[in-house]
Amino acid sequence: MDDDLDGTEPWWRGAAFYQVYPRSFADSTGSGVGDLAGITERIDYIADLGVQALWVSPFFTSPMHDNGYDVEDYCAVDPRFGTLADFDALVAAAHARGLRVMIDWVPAHTSTAHPWFQRALSDPRCPERDYYVFRDPAPGGGPPNNWTCAFEEGAPAWKLDDESGQYYLHSFLPQQADLNWHNPDLRAAMHGTLRFWLDRGVDGFRMDVIHNIGKDPALGDRDPALAALPHMLFNDDPSTHRYVREIRALLDSYPGQRTSVGEVFLLDTAQVATYYGQGDELHMCFNFPPLYTEWKAEAWRGCIEATTGALDPLGAWPTWVLSNHDQKRHRTRYGGGIERARAAAVLLLTLRGSPFIYQGEELGLLDAEVPEQRVVDPGGRDGCRAPIPWADSAPWGWGESTWLPMPPECATRNVATQLATPGSMLALYRRLLALRRRCPALSVGSFQLLDAPAGVLAYERRHGQETLRVVINFETGPVALPEGLRGQLLCASTGDAGDAGGTCDALLGEQAVVLRCLGAAPER
Ligand code: ISL
């Protein structure tokens, strides 16, 4: 595998990542639930898409109260998803195609079914009791502080253990008990779980709510005005940085540029930036404001400026995400139009930083409608987790029944049809990813916002002799491009690439283009 893109950059800078949600990716057994062998069977699909790495969401032993983000055994594959041998086969198949494999690591909490928690409950004097955050009730009774949990608005982040009379902390479901990272034995045990997978050859980790590992040792009340919002959104204890540096040192002790991307779910990018440390904490952080930015040129310009303003001075490498397993898919969020989703693909894959594609967005999927009797997720996030349609007729490459309903428009939004259609969304993602590979200006080049007419976002990417321009029309009407924004068309969000090579001096409504600057050297 090439370690560098141009001899100096680490592999993950400018790499495009593909998020696989194993339950819904591909099913090798006909059970209606996707599995690891299913991913391996479809690994060529991911390789041919043109990404450099995949991130596989949790497949560890779990009671599945939070679809695997409630881990019962960090070092075992849940039988629903296969075996460790299936995992090894997936890594081997990915590596054979030059794809890196990142897995999800959930360090902030375990399932209450985890043996550590079970021991902690059964014997309050056992060492594992301090792996968690148990506290006496507040002086007047009730939870120890006013922190609230996610998924249930305003509900306390504490659950009473009747047996001992103490509460334990849970930032998410009561079945997900927060770990106490101040305990050195817990830290060592969690480091052991990283080593387990590093020794098996994984290339890195997506670290679930990593900002939530360190807690204010005093467990003080939060500002009552904000107390109804989940504590996790605000948890930003200085101790976390030390723990993250230890994790980074562990990754760095392995050869091969093992990598981390942390889910730092803090809504201020300046706060997120601190988790890059001095280049000695996370390699990359997810940044959530872009996920909440509406489809408007001005809003995106502001979002990009805020991101570059917070990260560039630190030399911190950005990530860009439009969809994931927790949020409405961006096509759904942006109103459902397909041209808009196509323009969004150009944006995602040409900004400076590492883009993360969520499985199915390359098909232009919408969220599924999930009737009440089929709801699975306590957080209301089933719609974006619907299975990927592979075949061009029902049951779309799955067994007769799937764990969630299929998404809408399967007859056109399936892999078989889109592979055979030159102008498909899938073809567009493949074209854009190929362009990223061919043009270092897009993957690792510098970035500069350009002046543009109202409703249009334009920026320049530059590397060596190569200068590319990206111009995105967020509005539905056509727009003429001023002289300074014209260029030779390399890729348009519309059509099937038939017009590449011509000069572009105007955009259709909701069209986005990648251009080579006129007067620049012709493409090599
Ligand atoms: O899901 C959300 C909003 O709909 C987020 O607030 C989410 O809780 C947050 O991004 C943290 O997410 C991660 O940790 C959770 C898990 O449920 C998510 O699936 C995971 O991505 C708890 O482990």
C-alpha cells in the first residue's frame, strides 16, 4: 500500500473514507441483517468506488440496545455479524485492494451487560466498581447532580442501583454505563482493547464520543438554564486531553500510521480543534456544524470560514461529513431533490480535508419511512439506517424480510441499475473520487474561497502547477459565471461526463462543477 500520496503526506490526509453500517450493508446469509462476510463479498464495490479507507460501525458482542454502541465485549464479534475469522478475512480482502480498515471504538461507556459492570454491581468493593461512576445520592436524595442523558429529553443521566443505594452515570441509555477514565486500571484495560485490534491489523479507529471520557472529578452541576440538554454536548474536561495523548502514543507505537478520527460532539469547532492537541492527540476529528448547515451558499461559506479559521492555525486536518448513521441523510435534509444531492457530492468531495461518505449516499438514498411498529432505535434514527439496495428488483439483494424497511426509490436507487447507468449518482461519486486520486490539488492542495455571485459558492484548490476551481450554484435558476470563475470543465454534477473538456461559463440551477483554471497548464 502507498503510505504517501505524494511522498510527504500521511495516508489519511486527503483520503476519502466510506462508512459501513454492518447491519444494513450486505447480508451473506439471508437473515435480513447484514454481516461481516457480506462486507467482504462486496469489498470490490467499495474499492471500485475509489475511496482509500472504510470505517466499520460496531460489530462487537452487544445486547443491541443502541445497535452495538453498547459493547459487552470489546474483543469479540457479535454472532449476528459473524466471527473473528470473518473479520480477519475482511481486513485481508480490504488490504489486498489497497483499502485501509478503521473500526469503531466505544471508549466512553460499556453495556451494562459487560462483565466489568456486572461485577461492579454484584460487589461494590470489587476493583471494577471504580471502572464506572457510582455516587451516593444528592444530600437531599435523588441523582448526584443535574446532568441529563441523551435520547430522553431532560431525563437524569443517573440510574439508581437499588442494591447499593448508589447511582451510576449514563450519558446515553441506562444500559450504557459511563466509564471512569480517571482509574488507571480502566485505562490500561481499554488500551488493551486497542492493542487487540491493532495486532489484528486494523489501520485505525473511529472513536465514539471521545470527548466524553474525562469527567469533571467534582461532578458539579451544570448551568440550570442548559441542564435539559444532554450533558454529553457540553462535557469538555481538561483531563480528556491527557487520556487522548496516551491513546495517541499507543497508536504511534505501532508501524503503519495507525490513525484516529474522534467523534468530538461539541458544537463549537474551536472546542473541537483542541482535540487535535499539538499534533499529539487525535489525527482527525469529526466536526458537526457542517451537518447542521442548511443548503445555502452563504451558510456554507460561513461554515467553511469557521472551520478553516479554527483548524488551519493549528495545522489540524479537517474532516467533512454530510451524512452518517445518526442523522437524517443529507438528500432528505436538503429537501429531497436529486440535483441538490448531486451538487452536495461535489462539495463534499472537493473541500480541503478528508471526506466521509456514508453508505448509500453514493446512490442518492433518501431516509426510509419506518412505521411505528418497526421502530428499532431509541434515538429515532432508523430512517438513515435502512438496508442498501443491491439488486434491481425486490428483495433488492436481501432476504424476504430485512431488519428495517428498505429505503424509497429502490427501483432506481440500487447498485445494479446505477452501475449500468452512466449518468447515475453512483457514477458521479466514482468520477469525483477518481478526480481526487488524479489531482493532488483536490486531495491535499491548498484552499481559498473566491468571490462569487449571490447564491454561488466558489473556491480554488491548488497544488504545485495545478489550480482547480469548484463552483456550486445553490439556487434553482441558472447563473452566468464572471470571467474569474470560468474554466475548462473537468466534472459536472449533472449529466454523464459527456461534456467534460469544454469551457464552462455558466451553471444550471443547482449545478456544481470542478474546473481547471483557463490559462493553466493542460491536464497531465
Ligand atoms: O444521534 C445523535 C443525534 O441524533 C447524536 O447526538 C449522537 O448521540 C452523538 O453523535 C453520539 O453518537 C455516538 O454515540 C452514541 C451512539 O448512539 C451513536 O450511534 C454514536 O454515533 C452512543 O454511543
